[in-house]
Amino acid sequence: MKRILDFNIADPNFLANPYSTYEKIHNENYVLKDQKLGAFFFGHYEDVQQILSQQDLFTTEPLAKRAEPVMGDRVLAQMHGNEHHNKRKNILSGLTGTIFRDKYKSIIYEITVKLVKNKLMIGEIDLINDFGKDYSILVTLNVLGLPTERYKDIAYWHSGISIFITSLFLTEEERNFSLDCSDKLISYLSPIIDEIMRHPKDCLISKICLTKDNEMTKSEIIALVLNVLLAATEPADKTLAYLFYNLIKNEGLLKNILADRSLLKSAVNETLRLNSPVQLIPRQTKQDVTLSGIYVPKNSIVFCMIGSANRDPSVFDNPDHFILNRKLLVKENLGKSANHLAFGVGMHVCVGAAFASMQIELTANILLDHLKDLHIDNKYILVEKGLYTRGPLSMNIKFNPCVSKER
Ligand code: 2IO
């Protein structure tokens, strides 16, 4: 029987270490309620799976407030029926494995090598601030078909939009900054998107515009472009940094992976479980619901605690540990297919999941080829930031300095 526990998401102890709260949720069978926020927080694997799979009971309505004001229109997760099906299909058609191999692979290679090049002789790189932030924006701009000359400005505007989407509390000042960033990014993108609409090319934006009767408005197109830009960049640098942290910090793991690169795929997967970059997914109840014995009134905000669900000991043995072939340990009752929920589940499961996994695996392979004798300084302390999306503030990794052999 589950019980409600009073919870304050703004508690600095929770921000510093949400994992002990996750443990409490599992050990004492709690569902959390934040009275001030008026929201429920579900952290059990089965509950999260239920919430995300029953989209008629638990709607994506919270995005109308969380995303629309900075996106300018609806994002993919707010759509349903035919519209959702068609838009999702169009976006997916630009993110296939074939296109990845034929086109994005070489682009990602070039971006990665270019960004690490001047760090090679130094023997140290911060995977977040020297690499990941620029890397994720550059890759995504290329995929969308946007020019990259002003990527620094775009990264700045993007950061403002990201604050809006991923904050639980916003000051007036932050809100204004976010809205201003959104205005500026939309003004910048608008004429470029017009041009792509006039002369479609081989890029994701052209595929997004691919509606039969061309019934999409300009703001609908821009919102989906911003949706892809945000969703593809925000978790990418975080996942890559956590992956290298896990590879280096787990005894013998790096050595095994260097000897057999096919293991990297599982390492990316296990990183997504243990260090889920998206920790919360919001939903809203369409009617009164009782979930796992907890009564949730109509129109309540319900947060899925992805990071907690992914550490549910009834699904994952030894949940706080990095275990490479974890899939084999998944408990019987959820079936062999049970996996982490880092990409969500149900009809709104991340449309870029396969692409993201390929992207992170490829980039890690390139970095492993270029950076030799990887280690992390004993003095480095992992400090994480964020409740909604969560990632390391920095990730300094060291390696043997070498002279670049690249052009
Ligand atoms: C972009 C939070 C990075 C999505 C969001 C407004 C909608 C949706 C998500 C993920 C990850 C982002 N929500 N992607 O949780 O598109």
C-alpha cells in the first residue's frame, strides 16, 4: 500500500542529492506531494509506466504553460490523433539509421574532431563546457538544415528557452529573459525557414514541412523546429559527460570497451538509466484517478520521476550501480523487454531516441579514438545541476597530450 509523503521540491537537499529521496520512495513505498506546487510525484517504475501509457487519463496539458510561451506554438507531445501521427512520422523520416550512416555520421565526426583538436596538446578537456554544449548545438543545427555561423548566439538564446522549459519556479527576471531569448531566436529563424520552405532541401526542416495540403502555419513549423532543437541538445552533452564519467570510474570498464567497442551501446543505455538526463516528465489528470491506491483529483499535475523509476529495485537489481549487461537482470514480472524509462514510454516516447543513442555512441567512439589514457583527476568532484533536466556542471577528463594528426 502506497502512502503520501509531504515533499518540497525546492528543498536544497533534494537538489544536491535526489537519489536518497528516490531510495526512500522505494523502501517506504511513498508517493510525494508538493503542496505549494500542488503536484504529485510518482517514482515507482510501474506507476510511471502506467501514467505515460494512459495518455487519455494523463494528458500533456502542462506543456501549454511550460513550452508554448517560448515555442510560439504547440510541440509534438501536445498533439494527438492524425496530426500527431503525421508530424511524428515526418520527423522520424529525417532521423533514420540509413540517413545517420549516409549523412550525419561524417558531419558528427567533423564537428567532434574540430572541437577537441585544440585540446589534444593540452591533455585535458571539460566535456560540458569545452565540448558538449557547442557540440550538441552544432550537430542539431546541421540535422535541421540550419546555418551554423551564428551558433554561439543560438546557444545563448537556446539557454534562455531551456531555463523556461526546465524550471519549476521562475523569477520575473528569468521569465523575461526566456521570453526575450525566444523572440530573438524566432526572429533569427523566421527568414531562414521561409527560404527552406520556398526551396526545400535534404534536411529535417524540409521534412517537418512535409504536410499533404501544406496546412501548417509558420508558427507551427517554428515551434516544431524549436522543439527538435531543444529536445536534441538539452540532454546530449549531459549524457555524453555521464557516459565518460561511468567509463572511467568503473574499474576495468574502459579497458573492456576499448578492447570491444560493441559494448559501448550497452554502456550508453546503462548511463541513460543510472544518470537519466530528463528526470521529470509532467502530466495532468483529465478526471479523478486512483493510481496504486493514491487518489489524484481531476486537473492535478502529476510528475513522473524518471530518475527514481530507473532506480526502482523491484525492476533493477543493485539500482545505484553501473552494470553493463543489466538487461539480463530485469525482474521477471515486467518481462524481458522491460528497460529504462529515460526516453519515456507510450505514444509520446522520444521520437529521437534511436538517433540520440547512435549519436552518443558514435561520438564516444570518436573521442575514444582521439583521447588516450583517459582518467579523471582525484580532485574532481561531480556536481550536478537541475531537477527537470539534470547534468554535471562540468566534466574534466584528462588524457595523454599529443600532437594533432588531423588536418
Ligand atoms: C521540449 C525537456 C529536453 C520533448 C519539451 C517542451 C517537450 C518534450 C521532454 C523531452 C526533453 C526536453 N519533453 N523532449 O521531456 O520534446
